[in-house]
Amino acid sequence: MLEEHEWDELAAFLHDFIGRIKKVREEKGLSLADAREQAGLDALHRYRELTGFVETNVNALWHHRLSLFGPPCSSCGKPLRTPRAKHCAECGVARSQ
């Protein structure tokens, strides 16, 4: 999971993803699928540098932002699904305030 300062750095690679795909297709004449793969390599590489984890799906990076989740459950320790969650989706325990 990425903290906000890490997310800000990675988001620069993700926000113009469609523009990167277009540029790669124009420069290299690749198919759409191949251009998508090439365009995501910079973001995947930076994510690996930040976390040490090898992610292979560039779209999955959008879900690795810590602020999207709530605090850890007081019972099982799993993060709550949203910052406003009232119950843990994993074990069902009500959120402690």
C-alpha cells in the first residue's frame, strides 16, 4: 500500500496513461494491447522501486493507495474497506471508535 507522498509520485505515471498509450502506438506502431503493456512499464517499475513488490497489472496500482481504506480492524487487523466503514468485511466486528 502506498502512503500519500508515494501515491503522488506514482500517480504522475498513471494520470496520462491513455496519452502514453497513444504515443507508444505512434512511435512504435504497436497493437493496442502491446502499447498498453509498454505504456505501463514505467509505472510498474516505479511501484516496484517504492514497495519492493512486483505488480504485473498497471490497472491494479489504482487500488494500492492507503487512503482509500480505513484503519485496521481492532479484532482481526485487516484494513477496513473504506475510511467510513462501520464494520469489518473480513470478520464482521463493529468498528471501534
